[in-house]
Amino acid sequence: MVARAEIKSRPATRVQSVVQALDLTKWIDGRPILRNINLDIPAGRFVVILGANGAGKSTLLKVLATLTRPTSGELRLFGRPASAGAARLRARIGIISHQSMLYRELSARDNLVFFGRLYGIERPRERAKRLLEMVGLADRADDPVKTFSRGMMQRAAIARALVHEPDLLLADEPFAGLDAPAVKALEELLSRLHGKGKTIILTHHDVDHSLRMAEQAVVLRAGQVVVDRWARQLDAATAIREMTAA
């Protein structure tokens, strides 16, 4: 087993932690899904969570998104306990899940305007226009999203997740089902967001791709963190071995 290498904030300056998890545990139907998870993720970090099916990746993202509460342990988001004022904290989080959360009969523009108004964004139509340009969908802004390809739908879902300008973006398998051009487009979009200082945490089944994209790699096995290190210090073969070790 690989010796765990803890990720620490860069020593030059003190960077606020966006996510701090201390001994997080989550039980579902009498079974432990997450066990004693400890994480410290500073602002602006790009993190990938790796693990075999059933390792607890999606559950961990739901806990970090405050969509479900941990059974025990402590979670702090942006320096505040997640158990206090979860709604206010959630306003700083964008979520991309297996479902697009878009209304299929509405156009991309109308979807973004709707969510913008839901979040109380000023000038939601202007915000929608900028986001659609950013994700490369300006020429399809008025088409119903039900006519979109899988890759276009995923880009529209990212625009929806960014409509309220969140500081933290959580993405659960955002590359699933995409063809090669769509993967490249989405990777470039995430890279641009990271360059703008967004904190990104995503799950991904492609280990090689994950390690090329991210700064920090966290490997889960049976609900536990078994590796937490700089992505550049971890090779794919080692990551897979840690994911699947008995």
C-alpha cells in the first residue's frame, strides 16, 4: 500500500480552506458508505476523487454539497460549519450531477434565465448570454435543450451550475457518455474555470485523464481515503492498485 502523502496549502501564503472534513462518516440502510473521511481543500484547488464503483464518491459529493448530512464527523465549508446555514452555503456551490437539472422543453437561454431568477441574480438574461457564450452554445441559445447532444447538454448543465457564480463547483462524472470532441471541450472549459480561481472537485472513472487535469488526487476505497496527494506524484497504475486493493 502506498504511504499516504498529505496535501498541504502552499507555504508562501495562507489560503482559506473551502472544504474541511474531519472524520466524516455516512451510514445508509445500516451500512457505512463513508468512513472517517478527512480532507482539507484550499480555495482555487482542482481535485479529482477516484474510486471503484461503490467506493463512496457520489455520496461524498452529496455530503460536500450539503444535500445529505453526514452521520457523524464535522464538515466546514468556506470556514463555517456546514450544519449551520446550509442554505447560505449552498448558494456558493454549483452542482453537476448525473441529471442535467434542465427543463428539456425550454431553450438553453430560458433555462438559465429561470435559474438566474430563482437565485435572485440581477439581469439574468445578460448573465445567461455571457454563460452561453462561455460554454460555446451561443448559436443554440434559443433551441430546446431536448434537441442537444450529450456533450451540449453537459455544457448547458455547467452553465446552469454557474449561473449564481459559485465559488465551489462539484461535478459527479461530468465526462460520462461524452465523445472525444465533447471531452476536449469540457476539459478546456473546466481548465478556464480553474484559471479564474474556482475550486473544482469532480469524480471521474478515467484515471489517466483525471491525473492529467487535476492538481490533487484523492482515492477512495470502501468509503475510506487511502491516497491524498498531488496528482503529479501519482501514476495511474498506482492509483488503480489502491482503488482495487483487497
